[in-house]
Amino acid sequence: MAVRNKPRIAAPSRQGALTARTADPRALYEAAVQCVEAEIDFVDRRFKSLRGRLASRLREDFCATAATSCEWVKRRPTNTAVAVDIDPEPLAWSRVNHLARLPEDARGRVTLLRRDVRDVGPGGDAMDMILACNFSYWIFHTRDALRGYFESVRRSLVTDGVFFLDFFGGWEASKVQIERRRCRGFTYVWEHESYNPLTGDMTCHIHFEFPDKTKLRKAFTYQWRLWTLAEVRELLTEAGFSRVTVYWEGDDPKGGGNGIFKPTTTGESCPSWIAWISAEK
């Protein structure tokens, strides 16, 4: 799985080296995949560039452990976050592992909502920014379903609100394959188990492997549709967004991504790439 920026590294547990028995899968995921600091850096900067003001109200859809929301409220005392997920387990994990560690004032500015992102309801509207990160909106497999989600997001934004999404692609995105990446104390494994070119449906897994040879198989599984960037741009426009912009990642000296995203109208055909999208109300 493509990673947006250099991942944060998980330290071994106090009891010693990580093993399949002692490791926390959600902590491993955050260490190997997420870089919430880079996410917030990007959306905060881009919103100000687009709108000429700072955002304060953020909604994090498909939030899982709400790490991004917690990072957002750390940035400014005026920032508030609403973190939405339909699964109660990661929300409960967040309360213990993220919210409890925030200063009291910041903790009071994060709201966790167990709701469907298509119908967030009270508390989820009048947002400056809404985020859908880690390609989570790919759970919607039809044009009608994805457009419907985008329409609900647009309704939940203030007049000059902005919706931010991330995206990955490239010709390896549909390839059945397994990729391994060493992290401190464990190995992160991303597997494309299957892809159906007739429907775009794909099944992916995250596994973790440890120095003692133990493994956490299928720690996370995703049943996604592999959307194209062109399709998502069209659906955002059909949902009523006034301007859709793609931000392409630059290359580092070794040919990998450098974590710097700039607006573009032309992408690069390559095996794997990451992009951001902004959709303005």
C-alpha cells in the first residue's frame, strides 16, 4: 500500500520485542501507514491558500482511531474536530489511546460520532473541512453510492468549505501482489489478494510479521472498488462541487515520493503514485 509520507515508527513494547501475541494492530497500523502530522500540514495549508483564512471546524470521515482529529485540535486552541466512524471498536480504542492523552482543553474539542458518513446528522454539519483519507471512501462500489456520499459531504460544508480526499493509483494498483516494508520492531505487509477487472472490485489485506517469526494475518481487510482518478473527479463535479483540484506528489532523488504535493492538470504514468484531491463547495 502506498504511504503518503515517511511513516511514524513504532517502538518495541516495554516488555521487549513485539510479537503477534503482544502487538496492538491499531498501533502498528498508525505507525506503518499513517502520518497524521503530514496530513494536517497539507490540508491546513491548502485550505488557507484556497480560502484566504484558517479553518477551524474539521470533520474526519471513516476516522477509525481519530488520530487525525486529535492532531488537528493540537494545532490551535480554536480548532474543533468531529470524528465519524460506523465501527464502535476503533472509537473505543481512540478514547483510551488518543483522547485520554490529550490535554483536557483539547480533549473537549474532539467529538466522536458512531454514525454512517452518508448521514452524520446533528453535530456533523457546518464544517470548514471534511476529510476522507486512507482511500476509505472506496468502500462505495457504485457510482450512485459514491456520488451520494459526495453529495452528503457537500451539504455538510459551510459556504466556502473544502472537501479533501487522498487517492492512489498506477498500473500496479490492480496487480495481485504482496509488498513488505520493514518498520522498527515489525514488518508491514500489504497484499492485493484479488482484483476483478469487470467490476473494479478488489480485496486487500494488511498483515504484520515479527522478529520471532510470528505473524498477524489479515489484521485488516478491505473490500474496495478500485476507482480511477477521472471517475472520482467526475463524480465530485456531478455532486455539485464547484472546483476539483488534483495535487500530485513529486519525486525524491531515488525515484520515490518526496511528500510534496502540487496542483496539476497532468499526472505521470508510473507503477504507483499518491495524490490529494480538493473539492470546493
